[in-house]
Amino acid sequence: MKSIDVLLLLSFLFFSIAAVCYFRPSLRQSPSVSVSDSPTISDSPTDSDFSASHNPECRQEPSPATNLVPINRVVQPSLDFEAHADGLRKTYGNEFSVVVEKPFVVIGDQPQAEVEKWATGTIRWAVKQIKESYFEQDPDHIINIWLFKDSESYYRNAERLFGSKPTTPYGYYSPSDKALVMNISTGGGTLVHEIVHPFMAANFEACPSWFNEGLASLYEQSSEQNGKIVGLTNWRLRGLQLAIHDGLLGSFENMMSTTDREFYDGASTNYAQARYLCYWLQQQGKLREFYRRFSENAANDQSGIDTLKEILGTNDLKAFQAGWEKEVLKLRFP
Ligand SMILES: [Zn+2]
């Protein structure tokens, strides 16, 4: 081989390695973003909305049966967000504003500036926060976040675009439509809640509904403390306290052992019980550790009961629940 060929070959190898080293992190990380203020995200359902807690307001559809490869082992393809957004603009440009906010594309029936505000505000903040606290992997496909400006638009467009009427007034995540569908007039809380679900699916595929909904609903009322997302007490507290007071709350073993269907169709307190277990773990500084151990050990502990016992350092969940119920009765909202 002539020396000029060797030089060319070496240059080629150098630039190939440099390119791989440079592009590799970008497969998994979004650029870091600083949020100057510390938003408090909340929904404030009215008393009449409270009755909606008897119906799961963000029931998640099962993943399509064709999705047999664990998502977190799929090498993420390079996703062309701009082309995807352009396609949406061509189809819906007269009606909707479209904003790329990775790993989402946000589509709203408000003016462009309003949709941008949601994208670079609540959505960017929530994504950054939950990725820093829990999730390494982005979803391996583009997910649309549809923001409808009011109840009328939400119900009409959800039915028109996705073929079925929402069962909740707030919003929901539909894995099969690759979409979060939101009535954004109800506030940003449900939006943060729903953003958790596609990240959970991408990072902890075997996650049972109780923890998926417990963690998601923890952050539907949230703020930032010392640079980290923190769930606050919210409207779900009242029903939980009533159930505890009346001796009607089931055991953690029962709630954590529910199948997806049993969780969604079961006790009206399931969401709140799961949420305030997550809240308690958060207040003890144990929630992130619980997530880490549970997601790593789910093959041996599908319900999370063993992991919870391990984290608590006790086998006696009955005694733990008695203490937890006392603490929950002391909580206040607002
Ligand atoms: Zn949910």
C-alpha cells in the first residue's frame, strides 16, 4: 500500500471514530435546558370534577400486541422531527399550530405563540425533570401532543382524529395513536401526568399500572425544589382520607397485585393510594431508589411488593400501612 493510501485510510478511520464518539450521546440525551423559574404545575378540578375520580381519567390503552421487542433494547433510529412536523403542517396547517419539542411534536388549536409557550414551558420542564430523575431512554418513536383549547374542541377533535370519544374530561395517552390528547383548558397538571407514561413505557416496559399511574399522578401537582421535580398534595387526597377514615381502604398487597384491568376497573381509591405511596416514598427520599430497584428487578418482582419491603426494611406491610395511613390523615390540600 502506498504511503498516501495509508494516510487516507488513517484519516478515514480517525474521522469515523470521531463521528461515532460525537454523535453517540445525542442518541440518548437532549441538550440541557435551564428553566429560570420554578413552575408549580397543577390541575384544579372543581368539586363536580372530583366525581370523575370514580372513572380512571387517564386510562392507558394496552400496547399494541405487535410490539414484541422490548423497547429499551431497540436501537433508536434517527427520528426526523422536522419532516414529521412538516407533514402535520401540510395536513392540519389551516387549523393547528405545530411545534417540535423533542421527543414530542406539539399540535394545538391555539395561536403559534401559545402552543410554543406550552412546548418550551411545561413540556420542556417536565421532560427535563423526569429524565434527570428517572428515565434514560427517550421513546423510540415520535409522539404527538395534541393540545385542544377547550372541552368542546377536545371532544370533537379526539373523536374526529382518533375515532373514539374520550372517557375523561382532562386528557389521555394513546400508545396505539402515538399521541397524548389533552384538554389543555383544565391546566398543565394532566399534561405532566401523561408525559410520564411514554417515558415509563420506553424505560420500564413491565411496569404495572399501579406504579405507572402512581408516579404519573404524583407529578400532576408538582413543583421544583433544589432543581428536582417534587410532587405536592392534590385533589386526590380528600377521597383517600375519607376511605382511610371509614376503614374502606384495601391493603397495599391487594392494590399492588392488581392486573392492569383490575387496577383501572377496581377501587376508586387505586390512583390515590398509589399516588400517596409514591408521595410517602418521595418524602422519605426513597422514591428514586424504589424506581431504580423495581425496574431492574421486575422479572423477579412483578408487583413491586418485594422491592417495597426491601426499601422499607420490613416484611410487615400491614404495620407499615397503619403508620402510612396516620401520616396521610395529617396531610392537607391545599
Ligand atoms: Zn395515567
